[in-house]
Amino acid sequence: MSNPSSIHPQNDISQNSSIGEQQPLVTVVIPTYNRVALVQQAISSVINQTYTNWELIIVDDGSDDGTSEAIMAMNDTRIKVLKREHFGNIALLRNIGVEEGSGEWLAFLDSDDIWIPWKLERQLFFLLQEGKRWGYGGFELMNKDMRTIPNKSGKYSPISGWIIKDVLTTNASVNIGTLMLERTLFEEVGGFNQDAELLYREDYELVIRLALKSEALAIPELLMRVREHEGRATNAFEYGHDRTAAVYEHFIRTCPEKQFAKIASRRMARELAESAIIRIKGKEYLSAIRRLGKALVKGDKWRHLLSVVRRGFTSSNHQRRSS
């Protein structure tokens, strides 16, 4: 792969694109709800991209804090706001944004995150150069003061090629804000799954289907910054492990190759076991036992199950002492 500092992506992209000057090559989709200050920062990070042939579709999920008005006041003809009644299904919002756009390539950004200025330029150049249909890149966490903080998911590893095993085991960490893919590929895999059981993990479920369908191209560079705060979607729901387990269960039902189903089953078992911790803390012992039992059947190891029980009761005892 070429050294990014020695190329001229804008020129290369224009030569490889069949899109004319007047039609955007990239459709960017931002769903948002009541984040007027944060979404304006996200939009600014799109406007400040070194690559400029894009359109931005913002799907406002019924905000009542002046979000739509503030965005329209930015007065950029490349930006379109779609105002809807509040529904709360982020997969639906993203699908709506994609349908409204016309770019050959798609990119997504959450309304509380920001892109690095060269995000689109770098990805487009390498995807076109390597002839790949989708890719992702590096990201870092920042706090509310926009200072970099440790990444909870560990060090980013740029893994390219047929990465379905790495996606299932989370060795390949694909953040939705670094994802770029061909519109035709998005349509081939069916877009974001809008099932309620996959809510808040619909991005991971899409990446699994992409990894099954086509080779990925990982960019080693930093492409985006993820804001860690109380209102972040992944912090907004209590039973995260259950939702991740639901993704694996959904994957298994699609009857993939046995080797992949086996990996998914083990991962599902681990997530179900981890979900028992919060049940133990809440004294929902029957619910915890059911999850631990299902985890055992699905292949989780006794050592991990015992660790879950220990951590659950340790947390519960700590809560009682604190109160």
C-alpha cells in the first residue's frame, strides 16, 4: 500500500470516478436526536474534510431542541435535513438517509463524534486503488473536553481481506464512523437490519454481513474520534451483553458455514454469561441462572461461568456496603 503522505488522493479519485462534477461521489449520513451542540461539531468535521465532493444527509429523529433549525442556519447546499417524528430506531434512520442520497459511496457518522479532516480522502483513495468495496480505519476515544482517553476496546488492529472470523471474535474492531462502502454493496447485503432485537448493535450486525460478502480494506491511520459521555448510545442501554448476544443468535439463524456458526455460538455464550452479572447484582437470580445455563449449553467454559458468578456477587456486596 502506498505511503499516504506521498499521494494526491483528490486527483486519483476524480480519475477513477464515473460521477460527474455536479453529483456527489460520497453520501454521508448522520442520524441525530436532541444533540444540537454536538451535531454541529460533527457536521463541522464533515465540512472540514479535505475531500469535498460529498453530500450530507442528516436524519433528525424528532428533536425538540432546535436541531433542524440550527443545521439549516449553517447554510451549506451540500447538507440536507430530514425531519421525522421521534421513533428511536437508529437503523431505520440510517437507511432513510442512504435512500435519500445519491452517492456511489456511503459513510456514516454519529452525531456526537467527529472525523479527522483527511478521513474521506484517505479512504477513497485506497479503496479505489486497491479495488475493494468496503473498508474501515482507526479511531480513538475522547472525553467531553475532547481530550484523548484510553480506548476501552484495546489497541486498533488494521486487519484487511476476508475478516469474518476477526469480526466475530472482535479482533477486528470496525467503528461505524470509520466505515465506508459502495452503495451497491450496501444494497446487496440489505442495509441496516431494523429489527428491535438488534437495536444499538445494528452497526455490528451490518459489519458481519459485509465481512461475509466482500473483502475489507483496513486503513492503519486514525480516521475519527469517538466521544465518551453519558449520552452515548452504547451507554444508554443497560443490557449491552444481551444485545450483543442477540446479534450472534441472529447470525447463527442465517445458517452460515459451520465454522463461523461455531465461533458465533461461543461468543454468544460468553456474552450471555457476562449479562448474568447485572442480574446477580439486581438479585434477579432466576434470570441469571437461565443465562448461565444457556451459556453453558452454547459452549462457555466453567472457568468463565464461575468468574461471572464471583464478579456478580462481589459487585452486589460492594453496592450494599456503599449504600
